[in-house]
Amino acid sequence: MPHLPVDRDAPRALLQEYCRRLAVFVSWDASVGDDAPRSGLLLRDLADGLAAAARRLAAHPALSGDAELAHRVASLDRAAARAVTDPAFSREVVEAGHEVAERGEDVLGVVW
């Protein structure tokens, strides 16, 4: 059965992509373990990709007017930058990432 084309720039599609990236980051962070170092290019790629997806989400016209979402994205950006220079901050990225996802869901009216 053919599928309808997906508008990848629609707000819900952007939120879905953001949540997918967040899930990848969270699962990677959990798989590393508490004692293992969190460094290298994979951490940088995951953190940068998550922050970029959050910025794309917040820039969408349906969401760009929400100051709380913009504030949470800025917090995620700061956490991601800290995690790249000091990998001990990767848990802060996870926390800030969840805050962005929750606010995006609230603004779009997504209920589970």
C-alpha cells in the first residue's frame, strides 16, 4: 500500500526527528556507563545533532513565538557545548533535551 508523502518540515515531523535524536543520545549515554569516559567525535556529533534539531524545531513558524521553548533550546545549546568540552555534562544534555521535547509537545498539543 502506498504511503502519503511526509512533509519533513511540518512541526510534528520536526518534533519527531528531534525526539529520535534525543532517544539516540540518551541510549548512547546509558550504554556508556557511569564509569566510562564520554568523549570523542561520537559525543560531539550526537550533541551537535541534537542541538541543531532543537534549533530547527524552535525556528518553525508554528513554534518560533514561544519564549519558553526558545529558552529551553538555549539551555540545551549551552549544555551541549559544555558536554563537548567536558563530557561529564552529558547528563545535563539529556535533562535539557527532555525539557525541549516536553515544551514542543505542549505547544503543538501532542498528547500521549
